[in-house]
Amino acid sequence: MSENKTKKLSREEIANIEIGNTEITVKQKWFITLFFLLFIGIYPCLQIFYHQPFGEWRNAGTIQSSIKAYETAVEDTSLLRKVLLTPAQRFLTGVFGLGNEKVIVGKDKCLFYAADYDYLINPGFLRKEKLHKRILSGVQPDPVKAIVDFKNQLASRGIRLILMPIPVKPMIYSDKLSGATPPLQNDSWKQFKAALEKENITMLDLSDLFVNMRKTGVEPYLKTDTHWTPEGMYAAAEKLAAVIENQKIPSKSSIPIGKKLTASGDIVAMLKLPDSARYFAPETIQLLNPDGTISRNSDVLLLGDSFCNIFSLEAMQWGAGSGFAEVLSALLKRPVDVILRNDAGAFATRQLLSQELLRGRDRLAGKKVVVWEFAIRELANGDWKMLRMDVGKTPEERFLEIREPRTVSAVVLAASIVPRPFSAPYKDHVMSLHLGDIDNGNAQALVYIVSMKDNVWTDAAKIRIGDTLKITLSPWSEQKASIGSWNRSELDDEALFLAEPCFGKILK
């Protein structure tokens, strides 16, 4: 007798049979195919009709930088980014307490600028391989070379250089990030410091000062901002004044206390949350009320960035007339001359000084001390250009000399880079234009124009090389006091250094 035995299949064998015999109808095939094509095709169609100006990538310099800037511009003008960014950030911040590519949220909701943190984790800004890599990107990466060169040029005129690199917040508040004991430093700091000591360059290291302030319960930095508090600023000014004068400076009681002010910091703005106060409460500070004076005739020249502007420049929303220069002047009991520019502390203020000198205006006449202040992160990511500091002759007139407002038509020969909104701690920006064929003639003009206000691009951000503009030009000197310290991008053209800039306003 024969028996028919049925073999029992394993789960794996059953699964293989089912997968290998998956059935799908023709209608289902068409539906899935059409859905997929529509899904990947509808967004580009929508993006075509959603136009935003690519304000950053044109005239970006090298091919590598142009490609990178273009990719960033495409990302920033994305419809999906506009629709999804805010709710996604709310979810990440509200649920998980996270920031974004620009912002790090530390303990107790202490905010940090990611670029400041990058300075600390950088493997060493003076390492040969690091310097070589940055040279390939088109910058002069070695701060020691630039600082020594600047010092020697000043010394040839009997002027003393004092260097003041301001610590970035993660150095002083490392306990709010990793729990490490502050202060922390970049691996190349000791080598950098030794190189400056060898050249007899005076440098103020404020790290221990700020750490000791925290131990006494006084915060040297704002909780939601990249910059220092009035107390931290005063402590730095007091130490600098003592170095300049070689004597002890009177206590803080000699400077009156000003009004209180409540605001949210620049790092909060980088999160792009319209209801940011829901997650990070605004903070209140007590401004100082110094009786300092700013004068070009001072024997002390301060070159500084946004740390000097933070309580001086109204646009930064932390008050006006109470900043570093005013406090330093009050402590020294004499005026201070200033050249200030937000950002690019490695070269921006030196470049402005160089331009004045080359135009035949000797800004260094009568100076005994030049103080060069910059954020310490510039040591790792700044462009340390070598710049001439000799006095030139007044150039022959090739460019328009604007003494009163004048409306002209002109062709854009060159335009500087416009940063992305919220991409930096500065919400306002001024760009540079090189205009030619003015009123169909041979005249040219170097024009500064507002390109971003309150983290929103202006019409100037839409300008392309070759565009014909109708623009009103007025003396730059009339605008310099109010917006001259804003973050500004310059044109990399030495021929323009000698041109007298004017201020422009596009006519619609």
C-alpha cells in the first residue's frame, strides 16, 4: 500500500513562493506608474512659478565658490523649504530641543552659533594640511603672516599694535555643551600665541577673565546672542585701557548706568521661528551710559567688528551709544577713533584703512596705538589678506564725485556677494556695485547699496551683471554714520580701492 505524503513547507519557503508570484493588474501598474511620475514631476513645475531672486551666487569669484553659492541659492529659493522649514523647526525645537545647521541649543536653553563651535573642533588652524586646503579655496589662511606684516607696517611709523581676539561663547560656556571645564581652545592656539610673543606683539587673552566672571555669578555673554553682555564688554574695555595706559583704570562706578533693554539675540533669529519667544525668552540687560567721544583726531584707532557695534549700532537692536568704543573712551578720558564693520574681522577693517591711505587720506597720522579686535573664530575661517598701509596720492578723477543726489542710468559691471537671509548673525547687509556707462558716457561709480534689511532681501539682491539700472546716487558720507558699520561685501578689485564710494537707491 502506498501513501501520499504531503511535505510541510517552512515559513521561508512559503514567503518565497508568495513573493515570486505577486500578482498585479494592468490598472494597478498604470496607477502606480502615473502616481510616481506625478509625484516627481509636479514639484519642479510648482517651483518654476515660485520665483525668488538668486541673490548670492552671481559674481562669487572662483568656479568652486560660484557652484557652492549657486547650490545654496537653489536651496534657499525652494518652495518645499518655505512650506516645511518653519513647522519642522518648531517640531525639532519644541519636542527635542534641537537647533539647525546654524544654531546649537545647549543646556538651560543657552544658544550657540555653530561657526563658533566649529572653531573649537577645528583640528588646528595652523596645521600645514589645513593651511594648504584653505589656500586652494582662494584665501590667505595664515593669521600670523598677516598680523606680523600689519604690525611691521605700523611699527615703521612708530605706532603700537594691540591685538584683541574675542573668545567665542563655546570657549567660555563649554559646560553648557559637553560639560567640559572652560575655557577651551583650538589646538593651534599655543603655537599662535608663541609666534606673536616672538614678534613682540601685544595680545589680550580674555578667556580667563570671562571664566572668572562666571565664577562670581556675572555672565560675560548674552544667553541668546553671539556677543558679550554690557558687563563682559566693560571688563574687556577696562583691561584694554589698562594695557594702553600701563596703569590701573578706575572701577565701573565711574561710568553711569543707563536704561534697561529687553530683546532677543541674533542666534534666536537664525532659527527662523516667527514665535521664537515661545521657546526662548527675551533677555533683559542694563546698558551703560558712557560719556565717551569718537573722533578721527584721537591718538588711538580701534579696528573692530560686531563686538564693538553690539551696543552702539541701533540696527543690532541692543541700544546705541553704549558700545565698546564709547566705554573705552570714557575709561581713557579722551576720544577714540574707530573703523568698525560687522563680520570679516580678519581683513574688513584693515581693508577700509588701507583704502583710505591709498586714496591719499592719512588716517594713521598722529596715531600712537592701533587696537585690532576680531572674533577669535576668524583665526580658523578668515581671509588674512596682506594689505598695503602706505599713503598714496590722490587719484585722477575716473569715477563720479557725488556731492548732492543725482539720478542716473548705468550698467552693472560687477556686483558683490549678497548673503542668505538668516545665514549670519547680522540681519542687515550692504553690497557693492561697480557701475559704468553712466548716462551713456565713460564715467564709472563705486556704489554701496542696502541689499538686505531685517533678514529680507531688497531689490538690490536681484541685480545681475549687465543689468541697466536707473539709480539715485548720493554722498556715502551722509549714510556712513547710520549704516557704515553694517555687514558689507566688497568687490575684489584693487582698481576700485581708490574710488570714492557713493550711496545708491534703485528707482522702480
